[in-house]
Amino acid sequence: MAGLVPGTSRLLRGGMGAAAVGLLLIYNSVDTAPADGAAPGPAAPPAATAPASPGATPPAPTPTPAPTSAAPAAPAAPVKAAPPLKASKPTRLRIPQIAVDAPFTELRLNAAGQLDAPPPDDKNLVGWYRDGVTPGERGAAVVAGHVDTTKGPAVFLLLSLLLPGNKVEVQRADGTVAVFVVDTVETFAKDAFPDQKVYGKTPDAQLRLITCGGTYDKKRRDYLDNVVVFAHLESSHKA
């Protein structure tokens, strides 16, 4: 799809250790159909299209609009943050407020140095970048999901409706559940995506949930915006 996130290749490679894994990656687009229940157009390629290797050819320059949300910036070190956990792969994501209960798949970089999106034929699946931090570790773990696909509404359809204080639970392979609390929900134009704010290093364990949003551009076959949920680790417990 179109709508590359500028500047993320340096962030991904240079800060690969954690949050900086700038999953630029993804978000440009895991989505393959228009929103609001409109009849889907031709399916777009099921891959996120942000260059993830140094020297990757950048997209043509595009005017940079301001972010479409005036929500306050996510705090760098949320109050009452729990101590980070050891690394453990995520296995299931639960967000009761928006009826999300979905398994994880691992997202990898393809031969072109781009992050593959979750499979477009599975509406109830979220993806985690396997070379980034795991949810609960120190840093900003990134989780991506479709807002819709050619088959209809998908796992992150209602992501933009989350509110500060809502809980996000990530079940992990080590038998623990990492409980995150939403700090802010923001929308950014893809042509003005704030890489450092979303993917930059953090002093504690944080989570970024990302999907597409805004207007669906039929010519670009892509959404014009990204919805990003910023959350911090509040606690953990045994599954």
C-alpha cells in the first residue's frame, strides 16, 4: 500500500533494541478494505510498506499535514508504572472494552526489508514484531491489527474508541498476563507520522497498539491515518 512512514528505517535499525524497533513497520498498512462498512475495493498487498533497511529507496516527497488529533502526548514515564518483566512472547490479546480476544502471530521483515502485516484473511488476529521487545519488557512493544479486511470488520475496528484508564491484557508464553493501562489514543496522518514519539526508547514497559484510520483513499488503496494507542504496564499476574 501507499503512505509510507518517513524516517523509520533509521529508527528501526539504529534503535533496534527495543521500542526503537520502530515498527514503522507496520503501519502503513495492514488494511485491505475501506471503512464504515463500504464495499471493499480491490485488495491491497498484504504487507506493511515501510522501508526497514538503511539505504532503502524513500517514497516521493509528500506535503506533511499536521497530526489529526489534538490529544496530549503520551507521558514518557507514566505514573504508577509496574517494574518491567522478563522477555516472553505474547500469545493472546484481550481488551474487554472493545470486545477484543485475539491470538498473536509473529511479524517479520520480508525480502524487501518491509514488515509483513498480519494475514488479511484472518479478521481476528493481531501481530507482534518478533525482533522488538515483548509486551511487558522495558521499551515500547508494538502490536498491529487490521481495522477491516475484504471480508469485513476486523480485530481493531473499535480501537479508536478506547479511553484513558481502559485496560489491555497480554497473555504471555511464560504463563503471566501483562496488564496495561491506556494513557492516550491519538490519530496521525501517515505522511506526518511521529516515529520517535511512537517507537522511541522508554524508561519503562509500554505498549503501542496500531491500526489504520481516517479516510480511505481509493486511489492510494490505503487509509490516510494511523490510530495509535499509548499504554503503560500497570501490573502482572499469573494466567
